[in-house]
Amino acid sequence: MKNIAGPSPSRTHRDENFPVASRLIHPRHRGTILAFYRFARAADDVADNPSLTESQKLALLDGLGNTLLGKSEAAADALPLRAAVTERGLSPRHPLDLLTAFRMDVTKHRYGDWEDLIHYCTYSAMPVGRFVLDVHGESHATWPASDALCAALQIINHLQDCGVDYKRLDRAYIPLDVLAGHGADVSALGAGKASPELLRCVHDMAERTAVLLDAAKPFSAQIADLRLGLEVAVIHRLASTLRRMLTRRDPLSERVHITKVGFSGLGVVGITEGLISHFVKARFAYRKAQDA
């Protein structure tokens, strides 16, 4: 058996749907972000392991948290992040919040409504963006736009994998009231092809996610670090594309992912949009200073 408390040997940060510490990020920050990713990947592997009992999963997640806080040396995948957090003078709050989400994955398999799902995203997604911002020394004023983007990314991922999550782990992230409102049942996620009712649920969720992406539009220009701002612009462009794909495809029977060629093309578009946003921001600041 593979090391269940460690990162999956078949999956790395390069296999994710969105960039994780890409080459756009300054080298001085990449190691810390990748240490966070290793910690998160290890926790995810624990929460998703079908051969472990609920109590075993919770104990392993506690071990990651205790090692991060220096109370234990048991979880090797928490040690690089502990060292990075200590060296950079960062708070462990965000990775600890992330562990709360993984505990929810272990114990909570259904969500009642949109607000319930967003509450989950408060722990499963928003701490990731906030940690990256803290690593770069960015203002907390950027958090609302970051939170919106991270929640959108999480929900897009849930919709992409809604069939797999249900069949493999009995998890359903489409809220129960959305399913009921469109005449669908959770069991529809187990089919080989989405019913018309379930497709309406997916489209409904995709439209709600569009509101989050709209709220995240100013995010790239709010970031002082140009390289991080460009990465955020790329991620926003990729997320917007995937969201639109979810309004046209069936995630149970069709692949809702971007090809490598498409990824590269959208990356160029995102970088261009990010550069324009930062140029406009710089021009506005210059003119404001001239008028003062």
C-alpha cells in the first residue's frame, strides 16, 4: 500500500486543473507554495482513501495538524510547510483551516443549499488563495476577490468530478435544494449519462459560479506583485472557460477539461489581460499622483 499520509505518487502540482506555483511565480516564493501544496495533497489523499475508516482518517489529519504546529514529527508531509512557515514568519491559520475542510470531507457528504456549500469553500478553497497572498506580502484588502475566485475554482472542480465523487466516495457537492428544485435526486449522479434534470442542476450551479467570477475580476489588478497578478489573470481566464464548458457538456459522460494546447493559448490570453490591467492601474496611479 502507498503511504496514505503522503502525496499521491501519480499526481503532482502539474496535474491540477489550474496552475500551482507556475514559473510565473517568483522563485523565492515557489518553495513555500509547493510545501503548502504537498501538505494539502497529503490531507486530500487521507480524506479520499476508501480503505480507511472515518476515525483513521481523522487521526491522520490530526497528525498533519500536530506536526505543522510542532507538537509531533509523525507526518513527514507537514515538515516542509512547518519549516517554511517558521522561516517566513507566517501564520499556520490557513493550512489549519484547510484541515477543517478535509475533516468535513470525511464526515459530511451532503450540502443543503448554496450557503452551506460556500461555508465549506470558506475552509476548502479560500485559505489557499489567502496563503499565497500572505506569502507575497499582499494586502488583506485583496481577500474578498481572492475568496470569490477560489470558491469558483472549488465549485467548478466539484462539477467536473460530480459523478466520480459520488460513485467513489458517496459525496455530492451539488446542494440538495438545487437538485430538488430541478426535479433531480442525488442518485442521478451515479448514472453513466446525466439526465435532463441533472444537467439543469449543473447549469444552475455554473450560472451561480459566474457571479463569483464576476466578483473576482478586479483581483489581478489589485495585486502588487506583477508575477502573481499575471498568474491570477491566467487562472481567472481558465476558470471562465471551464465554467462555460459546464453549460454545454455533460460531466458524467463527457470530459470537461482543457487540453494542453488550449491551456497554453488561454495562458497567453490571461497574461495579456493581466498586463493590460496592471498597465491601466499604473497609469491611473500616475495620473492621480500628478493631479495631487
